[in-house]
Amino acid sequence: MSVTIDITGLPHERITFCPSPLAELGNALHALAEPAHHARLHAWTTATSAGMKPELADRLHEADFMWRSTRSDFLLPARPRETLTEELDDLDRLDDERFVGAALEISCSSRYADGIPSPLVDEQSRRRALDLAAARGPRQAAFVERMLAEPAATRAWIRRLLEDCDDAFFADTWRRVRVQLAADARHKTELLRRKGLAEALTAASPALSFEEGPHGSRIVVDKLVHSRTEAQGSAVTLVPTAFGWPHLFATSAPGWQPVIQYPAATRDVGGAEPVETVKLRLEAIAHPMRMRLCRNLARGPYSTSELADAYGITAPEVSRHLSVLKKAGLLTTQRRGRYVLHQLDFSVVARLGSDFLESVLR
């Protein structure tokens, strides 16, 4: 599963790395709405929430479906500007149908990549938007009803909300992070120029890759969704973020220029594993016998015969289970004379989850 962006025939100079204040504000609002996603931002989210006026916090709650579980496409500008005001001016130039359609894509819909008609002109989309909003609470439902009835006035309300956030906390935050983001974008741009797109994408995120074949070339974003879009005759923008980790966003809705938002490089953030690798590891430990074997393998190195004796099964059965665990990258092995000893790789298992690790060590 992945998001693919067809870039066949697209000159590499149309692929740009650039920070965006609006995109980073969207990330900051998401972190405030879902602080559990962003443990590393705990100090910032706690201090910002504590210092926020109740009236502003109340307005943010009313509109938070635009950045809480999904990210409205208009919060990821295809042409980033120097200032938030310039990017908000660009938003004002969108027509109502396009803006409202993006704002009210509240869930990760399976129809997203195919294009959903704007609820301003399509009755089924209108009912869907109202139902999704109602599931999030009466205030969100009332907000969506207001947007559908008075799109121009509601758009002005959203702009004032974002400007008030800028005045209250984001302007200071942006001054602090924009230097880091600009440096990251310059570094990726230089990699693109000197070493090519594949190198630049991998440097941005291990979940990004470049594939070239007889049927064209594409950027692949490794995510647990399936979507496809094209950038021919357009461009691709990659936006670094200091507040976005661990999220990786890619817009792929028809009619929107593809934008990828990736976490800027930090010293303490490890590379993301491919989705298929994570799936393989979870399937490996889900089997009852392999989970029991992990209990021994977490405590020390064991040979195949020792594990067979411990669980009353045959050595070939143990070998088959160990082979699955090893293929998933969960084991280390060492040879001691004529014996091969196996042990759980704690560094890998810890990344899967502390609950599993604690249960096998219990």
C-alpha cells in the first residue's frame, strides 16, 4: 500500500523543497488537538494550551476537524510563501466550491483519490459532510451547517481564527523553527541537484522513494493507504516540518498539485520502517507459539533443541517458527561451537511496542 505520484516527463527543477508557515501552523494546531501523537512536543503543547485565552481555545475546538484526524488540503500550500499572510491571501483566491470541498473532507475517505464533489453543489456530499461533522459533536455540526449556508462568511471566520493563532502563539514559534526548516529545504535541494531525486527523497524520509521503469517514473510514499495522482505538467512540492513528526502527509486529490510534507531531520528521530516490514513483524509475533518462544528468547540465547525441549515440540517445528521471526528481523543469532543460539533483538522489538516487550519479560 502506498501513495504514488506519477512524475513521468516532469523536469526535476519542478520538484521543490520549501517550508510553509501555513503548513506548519496546521501541524501546530494538530499537535494542540492531539498531544498524545506528539510526546516530544509535550512542553510546547502544555505551555501553549495553558497560555491560550479560553475564547480562542473554544473557536479552535469548533473547527478542529480540519486538522485533528486528517489535514485539509488547503493547509498544505503547493506554492509556499515567505509569510502566513501571503499564503492566506492565496487561499482567498480559491473559489468557494474548492475551498469548502477541501475543508469538509473530514475523514480519510476511500473516495478521496477519485475526487468527491463539493458539498456546495452535490447533495450526497452535503449529507456526508453533515453526518461526519455530527459524529464529532454538535458544535462541529453547527459549524459545517454554517459553512454550507454561508461559505464566504465562514471562510473569513477561518482566516481570522488562523490570524489570531498567529498573534497568540504561532508567530514566535515560526520565528524559532523557520531557520531550521529553511536549512533542511536547502540541504535537500542541493542533494537533488548534485545526487539526484532518489537521494533527496530518501534523505527527506526513508518512507519516500523514486521508481523509474519502462512505463514512467514516480514518487512512492510508503503509507497504509492506497492512492495515485499525477504531476505531469504541474509540479511537486516537498514541505519540511518541525512539528509534524511522526506524520507524513501527501495530497493526491484530483485537481490539487501534489504536496508531500515530511519531518525535518532531527538528531533523535530514527528512520521509519517500511509498512510491509511492520506488518511482517506484527504477524510474526501474533502466533501463540511464537509469542511463547519470544518469552525465552527475550531472556537469553537459546538453541533450537533447548526450545524444543522447553515446549515439548519437535526441533523442525521450532526451526520453522524461528525462521519466521528471523525473516521479520526480530532475532539475532550467534554460533557457539556446533550450536546456533537465537535471541530476541530488543532494539527492534522495543520499536514495536513496550507492552509486548514487558509481557514477554514478565
